[in-house]
Amino acid sequence: MICLIGWSVSVFSQVKWNADYQAYIDQYKDIAIEEMAQYRIPASITLAQGLLESGAGKSYLSKCGNNHFGIKSHGWSGRTIRHDDDKKQESFRAYDSVRESYEDHSKFIANRERYQRLFSLKTTDYVGWAKGLKACGYATNPQYAQRLISIIETYKLYQYDTMKPQHIVQEVSKNKKEEENYTRRATYKVHQINAFNQNYYVYARKGDSFESIGKEVGVSASNLAKYNEREVSDRLNEGDVIYLHKKQKKADRRFKDYVHVVKQGESMYTIAQKYGIRLSSLYKINKLDEDYQIRVGDQLKVYK
């Protein structure tokens, strides 16, 4: 169970606008929106929890361990940090970056059965999510839901619940100038960015190539082709799904018990693209040799 760091609760007993909180929001709202696109947790809820539990990034856990959500180290194999909470010197998860903390917070909620009913709510229903988190046992403080709601309404965080990611992060460059700016953001002005299975993708348009898309999004053509398991010289068809990062080894968790029935015109490759997974993983999940020719009606698993 996650418990709030004691001092941060009293700070938010009566929420008033504060420049430090606004600075925190401005700094991390893009990450919260990106997480919402992948996991369907309202950005307002994520930001409010981060503010509340990290004291706007000023708590010991957030400063020394990049832990902005007070998640303890139960079931965690990574780096840890000690801090007094319900008991003295309890173990908490530690991260290499704030982004990792946000990602782990999303997975923590999305992958636990007790929170699954929350995903039937709309991402714009921040009141329902706040009350639901408390009812599901996320925190012990009886005023937890109201504190989240107060933060969201004071800082108008609900405005982010209808936004889509405007950029992707992390294309590591080989030249010195780009290495100095390790985190690179590319705004999509022509292609609409979409998010699926912890990845971003665009639909190819008529006349597109890996080179033309690569120039637009700031990813090399060779990397785009590699991420999509194709040759850089391949001709793209209108409507082709082009992923902007390396694909996952399995489909999104909601397809855990799903079976894909092969339809006319489908191939192992088009099915892998549909679920955002690597072609080799699709063969492996189904224990098939890579020279196996699928047939209409075959049943394939996409999650292992």
C-alpha cells in the first residue's frame, strides 16, 4: 500500500495557488499527458498525485531517489532508498529519472487487479478517479480523494485530460551538437501522432518514405526502417503503420487473454504491426517457426 509522506498531507490541507506547484506542473505536464496516452490514467490525476506525494518535487524521496509517488519497494528489483514513513527507514523505489518514476506509477496502477475498475471511467472523470483510487486503497488518508480534487481544480489540471502528446522524446544523436542536447523533442505538424502499446506511431501518407517521415519527426530513416522491421528503401503504402521507437515483445496487457483470428489478406508482419510487437516475438509467442505460412482462420496469441 502506498502511504503519503506525512508532511506533504498537511501542506495541502487547504490548497492555495503556489508558484512552486505551478512550476512543477509546467515541468512535468507533458510527461503526464504522454503517460495518459499510453495507460489511460488522467493526466490531472497523475500530476495531482505527484504534487501531493512529492511536495511539488521537494520531498526527500523525490530529490534523492526521483520517487514522486511514494511507491515502496515491494516486488521491486531495482535501486532503493530508505526513508522514515509508517516505520523507520522503510524501503522505497529509486529511479534514474523523474520520467522513470512517472512510468512506474502508470504501470503500478495499470497492472494491479484492484485498480482495474477505474479504467471503465473516462479520462475526463477526475472526480471518479480520485474517489476510486481512495476506495481501492491507494492511500490511507481519509481525505486523499478530496485533496486530489482540490489540487486539480485549483490548478485547472483537468485541461490536460483532453490533450494529446505533442512530441516524442529521446533520439540519441551521433554528432556532438545533438549529444549535448540528449533529449530531443520533435513536434508533429503534418502527421497526427498516435500512441499504442508504449510506443508512438504515424500513418504513412501517399508519397511518404522512411526518409520523409524521418526528417519530420527527427528520427533517422535507417532507424525508422529498423524499428518497423523493413528496408530503408521500401516503398510505403498509404495507411501503413510506422512506429517511431523499437516495438515491444508483447501486446498491451489488455490483450493478455485475446486470440487473434487470421483474416484474408493478413500476414504475420501486418498482425505484428497491428499490435505493436516485434515480428520475431509473434512467432515465439505462438511457438512457430519463422518459415510458417499462416492461413485464414489460424488463431494467434499476441501476449505472453
